Amino acid sequence: MCARISISTIHLETLLLLKFQIILLWIKTSIAGNIILNHDFSLGLESWHLNCCYGHVASADSGSLKGVSAKTGANYAVIHNRKECWQGLEQDITSKVSPGATYYVSAWVGVAGSIQGATDVLATLKLEYKNSSTKYLFLGRTSVLKDRWEKLEATFSLETLPDRLVFYLEGPSPGIDLLVDSVVISSSSLRGIETTNGVCLTDGDENIILNPQFEDGLNNWSGRGCKIVQHDSMGDGKIVPSSGKFFAAATDRTQSWNGIQQDITGRVQRKLAYEMTAMVRIFGNNITTATVQATLWVQIPNQREQYIGIANLQASDKEWVQLQGKFLLNSSPSKVVIYLEGPPPGTDILVNSLVVKYASKLPPSPRPVIENAAFGVNIIQNSNLSDNLTGWFPLGQCKLSVGTGSPHLLPPMARESLGPHGPLSGRHILVTNRTQTWMGPAQMITDNVKLYLTYQVSAWVHIGSGASGAQNVNIALGVDNQWVNGGQVEVADHRWHEIGGSFRIEKQPSKIMVYIQGPSAGVDLMVADLHIFPVDRRARFKHLRNQTDKIRKRDVVLKFSGLDASSSFGTFVNVRQIQNSFPFGSCISRTNIDNEDFVNFFVKNFNWAVFGNELKWYWTEAQQGILNYTDADELLDLCKKYNIDVRGHCIFWEVENTVQSWLKSLNKNDLMTAVQNRLMGLLTRYKGKFRHYDVNNEMLHGSFYQDRLGKDIRSNMFKTANQLDPSATLFVNDYHVEDGCDTRSSPEKYIQQILDLQEQGAPVGGIGIQGHIDSPVGPIVCSALDKLGILGLPIWFTELDVSSINEYIRGDDLEVMLREAFAHPAVEGIMLWGFWELFMSRENSHLVDAEGNVNEAGNRYLALKREWLTHAHGHIDDQGQFCFRGFHGTYSVEVSTFTKTINKTFVVYKDDSPLVLTIDL
């Protein structure tokens, strides 16, 4: 700690005069809306305090800093001798702030000293409480170059006030001087006014795009590899602006990346989220629809280029459509350009307007209130057909009748959810005269479905004779005009098959219909005992906790030596688990690690990593013979620094649309050579550095290499990888294995694929389940794990993410998946497919928003991590022992006697027998 330093040392008369001036100034600035005293440093540093550093006020003509003049007035503050990044300028604003009001912050800031490139200046609130720890609220930041003023803007609102509230500016690296020209904090009732120093307070909705509707011709705009033209109409007057008077066209496009662009360098700040809205359409080349994409081209100080996709949509030549998206810069850029691209060459991109502004923060979603949730109650009418076909109707021209001979037991997954259940009726719906695959029995269930409830779907299905090959049967829902998958199964024989799935509706529809479809036209379909029921997912958690205690914990006996009977009575033991040894990891990308907030959350809450793209072949060798391992190397360096283990994803990817064009153009011999070079180059370069490899990703969903190089290529990939790096565990990896919604990747097909590889000598060491799942139901997930578990291989969830616009529902989904995985003995690791907003493959799946705020789903993850740490305390028993049952992992123990305190660490490894440790006191 260091004492606060006040720069002014003045006589009493001067002090009284200054206090009078401050009162007048306070009245003046209060009328103008500014709650900051001496905001322009006209009174030196009066009312300001320096945060463990030094400072002075420079005037415009003082020449104290060569080349630096005031931005808005005659003076500015110079904060120097900064030894920590948090040191800066602060002011107590406790008495000026009211709870519930919104305040707008505006400050002109700069930096000076030995600095290359840009650095950040931050505005922060310090909230001090008498009976609890001090908290810090980040308000905003701006990226600043040397000898250049930048405007820092932010907003804040406090529901309750702390005992003391301090506003301060901080941020540049130690040794860098912080310059402050003026500071304004204004309440919402005075937005948009001009303050006494000439700074106009904006409402936060200011567009950073210059000339956004082309009212000033094409000023500030340019073509990216093509020409741009301003229009008031086109196409013989058929194309006119959707708003305003003009629009622009990117024309003479010869490449898909050609388009219209604007340089926005200096107008965007790192680690702040921005939202973009553009009105676009296409014209010409006989193209009626094409993808239009908004992209950022970013150059960072080391001259590395980044391309950040903001948004894309199918644009039309018939009407203007709105293109929307969000973006965030992790690094301090030296140049930023936003541009539109995408349509085929020869097609014009038309732009009517483009807006980029600081992204508005939406309030956290409330927990849904679901009244009268009848868990386990079937919402299907007459599912046992006791009333013949009442409630059912044929979809299409097929015919429905009632048959007998179906199973009398509930399907296993439904039985697991519903518990004890009486025998089924043995009756089923027989569907004949099917002339289309979508024809089958249907029922309207609109009034029976409640929003935000997760429903499990279950039925027995059977097909008639006449089918050629395996048939896919699907329980589908028509939600207004949208198809929702309720589960699928492949039927290849004349047995009854269980079909199971799940769904959830989060927006109020006008109608919901359930129907069963799938076999080829002419094939009869039989459906028995369709059940759709809401699942009480939390009720299963008690069972999972008990299962977790059995497989993730071990009995521990601490035996203490060196104690006599009299001293053992007063000896107190406090055991605290430092880290659970179970792997919890996340996907990371190269751009993420430029954001220190991202890195801090990642290294604190995960102990494994997987790279999103940086190890994939299309990334490391986008052009034949030109290798790029720089990004992967830098990610590995970060993981090594923080002792984080890494999965290698992936050596190959079997799905054709992920394969580079140059590979597709090779003949068989050259493709085989390229495959061998890829294996040799990657596996030798990183030998011993990746604990796992996904050898050939998604082989259940693609066959690019197998089709061109023969069936043996898959096993050869595994065998060669094992020879080059025997220390790595080699995985298969695929999606939709665990959710019952994709017949291509059912557990049965995954098992058969693994067995086939092993028969060919492939050293398959692990099973990867990606886990991109919607509305998960525990028994369905567990059923897949049980089936895969018979192979005796470790199972990892390798790319887990869940998606819901409601953070509480997202948290529920995540908790279901984490608890099911952690409680299953075959699962040996869980990798999330990211956690940070705008850097995940699916929307509404993040745990932390773009600016670092943890949401409800993130809090749920952190709570589970805490739950899976063991803490125990108490006294040594009569035998000189302390016993507890704890999760596997690293522990510290503190033993306190009357005369001394001893600290030890130990590790609890997985084993069925008790761990006995002797501690010498």
C-alpha cells in the first residue's frame, strides 16, 4: 500500500480562495451536467488524487512535452513515474452518483514516453465496502498512439451504491506517461448537451462509419479490387434506395472478395463489442441470390493480417435485405478496414447504408417461469390407441389403421426417465399406401407444449416388407413452417426399434404438429406408443451426484506420526483441494490470446486446450508447399507457459467441403504423397507436444480420402501417426453420436467403425464425441455412453457446446451435459468448444460475453467446478488419523497443533482402494 499524494501545497488564504473557486466550479459543472470537479485541470490537480505515482499539469504553451498540445482547453494532466499498469488519476465521486441512474463518461486521453504502437487507457470504478472486499467495475477503454489524443467513452449504472466510489483512469504499461485533457461524467437527463469545455456528450449510438448513406458522394469509401459508383436509381428506375437518396454499387468485380470498403482505423477500440447493420442487395450477371458477407481486414503492429467475418446472408436482386452482425478486436490494430464481399465475379454489390456502433448491452435474460410443468406426463392424445385412432390423422394420402403385436415394455431410454411403468397395450398404428417418404401418422399438439420445457420423445417403430436396404424413420415436428428433429433411427430388419430424441420450443408458435416419416414410398410403417413428455432434468442430478461420488472420489486416510495422546486431542486438520485432476478444457484460437481478459479466464478455469483451426491442414497449408505453423506454435507456447495439456485437432478431415481446392485437384498418387507429407511434417514437428490427435475427423459423415485412396487409407493414417509419435493417444471424432438425431452417427455405427479400424490394425486409443447438442436429456446421452463404453476405450467430449438465447436454459443444458459426462465411468475428459462470445461456432452458446462478463451459463460452469473440489476439516481421531473421501486431484493440508502449524501437499490418484498417507509431525 502507499499513501495518497496531493500535489497542491498552498497557504491557508490561497486554500480558502481555491475552495471558493471550487464551489463556483462545482455549481457551473453541475449545471452543465458534469459531476467531475476540476475536469479540465484549470485548478491544477485540485480534487484529483494520484494512484501511487506522480503528476503535474502542463499548459498548451509550456512545452513540457514536445509536440503535445492540449486537445480541448489550455491544460492537461501528465501522470508519470508509473510502476504498475493500474497507476493513474482518480477522483472520489461517492456523493455525486445516484442509484439506478445512467451516467455517461467521456475523457480525452493520451500517452507519452518510450512506446511503440498502441496501448490501452482504461476507465474504471472502484467500489469500496466497509464489511467486504473492494470491487472493481471496468467501464471502457480506448487504444492510444503516442502523441495523439483519443476519446474514451463509456456508460455505467449502479443499482446500489458502495460506501465509497472512486473513478480512475489507468492502463498503459509501467513507465508510460498517461495524459488526460478533460473528463466529463454526465447523468442521462443531460445527454447530448455541450459541456463548458466544448466536448459534446453523445448517447452511445454514434455511427463510426463516415458518410454512411453516401449523401457526400463516395467520400471515405473505396473499392476493394473493383470500382464503386454512386446511384440514385438503377435498372431503369426499378432499383431505388430503401432509405435516403443514394446508394453505392461495387461493380466490375472479378473476384469474390472484391467489394466496397471503408478504413475505420482509430475509430474502433480493442476488447469492445461493435454491432454492424447494412442494407444490401445484388445486381447483374443473371444471379438472383448470392451470399453477401461483411468482413474486417485487420493489420496488427507486427504486420500480421487477420480477417474477421462479421456476418453473411443470402441477398436478392429483388429487394433490399438487412445484414447484421457483431465483432470484437482482441489486439491493438495498426489498421482496420471493413468491407463487403461474397457474390460471384460479375455480380454487383449494392449498399444503401452501413452502420457500425458500440454494441448495446442487453439485460440478462430472466429465468423462465413455467407453471404446472407436468413432468413425465405424455402430451400425446390416445397414444395407446384405446380409443381407436381418435386424435390421429394421416399426413398425405396414406391410410391409417390399428394393428396388434407391438412390444409391451417402454423403450429403454423412456423407461430410464419415467421409472416404473405399467405394460403397454401392444397396439400400434399401421400406415399403408405411402406414396411419399413424408407420409405417416400425425397429431396436433399446439396447446400441450409449454415454452422452455425440454421434452423427451420416445416410440417403437417397425417397417413392413418390400424395403430395399436400411430405412430411416424420423419423428418430426412441424413448428409453424419449421422442421424440428425429434429423433431418428435406422431400421434394417423386421424387429421393433426404439426411437428417441428431444426438443424444446423457445418462441411462441401458432401451431405444432408431430408426425412420423421416413421409409421409402411404398414401405409400410408401424408406430407404437409415441410418448412426448417434459423431463425434470434436475431430478436426475441426485442420481448423478451419487454416481459421481462412486467413480470420481477415493477414500483417503491421513496418518500422523510424532504425536502423543495428549497433543493429538487439540490437533486440527484442514484439507483443501487445489485442483481436480479431471480434464476440463476449451477451444482457443490465435486471435484470442491477444486479449489478456480471455487468457486470464482460460488459464484460471481450464487445464486442457484444443485449437479451433490453427492445426487443421487447410490452415497450415492453404496453398501447396507453403506451410504456416506460426499460429499453432504461439498457441502451444501459451499452453506450455501455463502447464496446459493440448489435444491435436485434427490431422485430416474426411468431409469434402473442408478440403483445400489444391488437394482436390491432385491425382491418386500425388494425393497419397501429400497425405504422407502431412503426417510426416506435422507429427515430427510436434512429437511429444500433443497428448491426443483426432486422426481423421468425422469419418461417419465424410469419405473424401477413402473414396480416392481406398478403404485402407484410414487405418494407415492411424498406423503411421502412431509410428511417428507413439506418445500421442489417437482418437476417432464425430458429431451427433449422443443425441439420437442423426442415423449416420448412431452409437451402433460408431462402434462398428471403430471395430473395423481395429481389425485393420489401427491403434485407436480413444473415442471423441463432439457434443454440439440441443435440449439434452440425460438418459439419451447416457444410453450412447453406455453403448460406446463396451469397447473399453476412453471417451472424451471433444467439442461440447449448448445453445439457448436464455442464459438460464443454456446453463441447464450445460449442467446436464457436464453432470452426465462427469458421472460416467467411461468418460475421461470434457472439452468445451469455446466460451467467449463472438468466438464460438454457434450463437447463444457463450459463457462469457464479448467484454468479459460471465453470464448465468458461465456461473453454472464455475459452480460445478467448485462443487467438484473437496474440502474437509476436523480433529485427529483417537488412532491419530483423519479420514475423508475426496475427488481425485491435488490437495493441500494444514495441520495445527498447540505449538506449530505444518503444511503439506499430496495427490489423490484414481484407485478403488483407500489412499493411506503418513504425515510426520
